Amino acid sequence: MATQILKDKSGIKIGEIRDNGNIQTIHDKSGIKLGEYRITQNTTHDKSGIKVGSGNLLTTFLVVLKM
């Protein structure tokens, strides 16, 4: 499983994306799962499994949290 650390412009960690083959999950800086991208279906789902859109929209979960 590969992990990509996401940082803001100041270099502070704001989250991470964990790649587990056919599914990528995004977690906030505390490790709480925010959503997942299902590669084979090309769909993004929230932490409850509800489809929120097509394509990889994982980083939008972090943008919504900062507003």
C-alpha cells in the first residue's frame, strides 16, 4: 500500500491518500477517513459510501473542510 502525503503551501500536513490497488482512500491529518475513489468504477464516494461524482475527486474533501 502506497501513501501520498498532502501538504498545504506552508508544508504542513493536511491529509494523505492511501493507495490499496483498486481503491484509494483519503484521510485527514488525524487519520480519519473522508472518502474513497474506486478506480475500476471511476467514481468517488464519501465516508458513508455514497457516490459523490465521477472521476477522482478525493482532494475536494479537504477543500470542503477548510471552508
